[in-house]
Amino acid sequence: MMSRHQNRRRFLQTTSSVAALGLSSPHVSTAQADDRLDGARGDKNDRPHIGCIGMRYQGSVIALKAQAHGDIVAICDVDRHVREQARASFGSTPKIYEDYREMLARDDIDVVTIGAPDHWHTKMLVDACRAGKDVYCEKPLTLTVDEGKIIRNVVKETGRVVQVGSWQRSDHRFRQAVEMVRQGRIGKLERVDVVLGKNETGGPFAIDEPPPELNWDLWQGPTPDVPYIHERCLFTFRWWYAYSGGQMTDWGAHHLDIAQWGIGEYPIEIETTARFPHVDNGYDVAIDFHALYRYPSGVVMTVSDTGRNGIMFTGTEGHIFVNRGTLSGKPVEGLQQNPLPREEFQLYGHDHLERPPRVGKLDAIVNHMGNFFDCVISRNRPISDVESQHRSVSTCHLGNISMWEGRPLRWDPDAEYFIDDRQANARLKRQQRAGFEIA
């Protein structure tokens, strides 16, 4: 009799072989779709094995959603309390690890979820792909533009499926807004205005000894080794440029992604204003910021930290506003009489399993995770694939670089380089700490 491990491997290898031959999956009925949403894939032995890295906050959310499609066999976190609590939450069955590299060495793990802080995303994703795992990685995809280029190459070389956790692409409101813009329901797109919200301020904070349950060296990973400050960790890592990019990459990885999805091209000029705090051992993200991007077609996008959080698309014949609670505008009101021809234009693509419309974070992640596991089987590109998310977060990074430089910048979206600007180009990458280099 074939073992559970052999049966599961045979299933996954078979689906990969079919995809390699260029054979598309047939249309799946609604009943089948409901089964897939519950993670049913024939024999239970076919369910992929999942390893989860980073189990605080969003990491635990995506692990729970992934569990509908596979069996969690390993959990990794640099905080002992977090990993032990996570193991208990998932039935005390998974083996726990402090160092994710030990977990990736297991050949019985098929899929990895990454919910670690931003500065770890690229190295963990690259290592997971090279270990033969498919990956669901939280947004923002990268800490620098150069990291996105590395990920692109590694995913191409390894053939792994990678879904980035920009789940707004699987939220019905945001998808519908983009579909309407791209189908001309507001005429010719002229302007997009994005509001992200203010960065946090704070400090100076006390330097302290790391708590005994936390491996501070591993938490820092590729970033410079600095004394422990409680506010550098947990949710507040977002307000330190060493680990993240403030609201420009936190909310920006969501909203600029949707904005650029609607625009359909990449920026060529960036102008910004920003005011920075100067507090020792304190948050260093911009106190006030505003960015303006120009695109080849003449579309202008603004990004502000003040106003109503969301995205406003404005065209020659109207406007559409969308955020996590609203989809509004006269073109939206007109959908009842003139619905979108979804059979002609589907952002998921004709070869992806259609899922019931969902809105809101937790429900949208159900679709987002489902799309990922569909693609693990079909080997198609997921809705938040590496290329789109590298380009979206690069746009966020360009805004931050312009703020740091304090001047307008010109960008070549094909070469992915600033034009005649050595100083700005030096900011496209960062040096990794010895022992944590991205190979």
C-alpha cells in the first residue's frame, strides 16, 4: 500500500507534470468550487504539507487560511512563546523551529507561508523556492527594488508558485473598481489619488536586554546589528526604515498596487515632499509626506498621508472611489442597468477557478489563499504574482527614495534604474549583514 507521503508526492508531481505540458485545468463547477474552498482534494492523503514562518499577527491569519487546503506540519518563529502558542493553536501536532532554515531542509514540506517582518521576506522567499517549496509571502514583497529583481530571477529559475499577500486583489470591491476603470466606465483615466494615513511618531525609546524567549539576532537577520529596543519589534517595526518603509510600503503595498493595476503601466517621474523626525532611538519614518507620480500615458497619481483612506480614480467621464468599506461613484450606480461583461474581462484570467465574490480582509483572504492553492496544482500564475507585486512595491520604494533624496527623480521602468542619478541608484539595494546574505 502506498504511504501517505508517497501518495501526496505522486499527486503533486502529477499536477506539475500536466502543467508542464501546457494542459489547462477544465472548468470547475460551483459544487466543485465549494469543495475546493474547504480544502477538499480527493483523498486526504493528497493534501500538501505546509510549513509556516512567522506566527504573530498576519502570519497566524494566513496559516489558518492555508490550513483549509493542507496540513500544517511545521511552525517557525524566533520568539519561543509565539511558536509554542501557535503549535497549541494548530492542535499541538506541528513540529516547532526557531530557525526557518532547519524547517526548509525537510523534504516533506510542499508549501511555505511567510508572515515574518518585511526585512526578512526576500531571503526567506528565495531560500524557500530554492528548497523546492511553493510560497505564500506577506506583503510588502521586498525591502528594496533590487530584492524584487532577485526574487523574479529565482522564481523563474526554480519554477515555484509564489502568491504575495496583497489580498485586496481578491476583494470584490477593489477588483470591480479596477475592471470598471480598465473597461472605460469613467472614460479615459486621467488621475488617481491615494490616501494611506499618517506614519506613527515616537521616541526616544529605552535600550534594554532582549527578553529570554526572543532570539534578537535572528529577528534582525539581514539588517544591521543594533541594541534591542522593544519598539523595534512586534507591530511597530513598520515605523523604522531598517525593517520596513512606513505607510508607503505598509498601506502602499495594498493601495498603490490597486491604483497601478488600474493604470496599467509604471511611473517615469516622481516628486515628493516629506518631513522627518530627528529622535535618537525613535521612529524614523516621515512625519508628513506627499508624492506625485507621472506615467507615460499622462496619468498622474498622488499619494498622501492626509484625507480619507482609499483610492479615487478620475477619468474624463466620471470617478470611482474604493476602499475597504466602500465602492462608490455614478459609474458604480450604473452597473445595475449596465453590468460588466465578466465573460469578456476577468482579472483572474479564464484559466483560474472562479470563486464567489467576497469583501473584507478575512473573507477576501479566503479567495486569495484559494487562488494560491489552485495555482499550486495548475502551476499558473496567481493573482498577486511576483512580477506585479515587485512592480507595485517598487513604486512605493521610489516614493521613499525621492523623499530621502529631497528632490524629483526620473525613472526608467524598463531598465528599472534612475536616469543619470548615481546617488539615487545607490538606494535601490542595501547591504545584508554577514551570515544573512541573500544568496
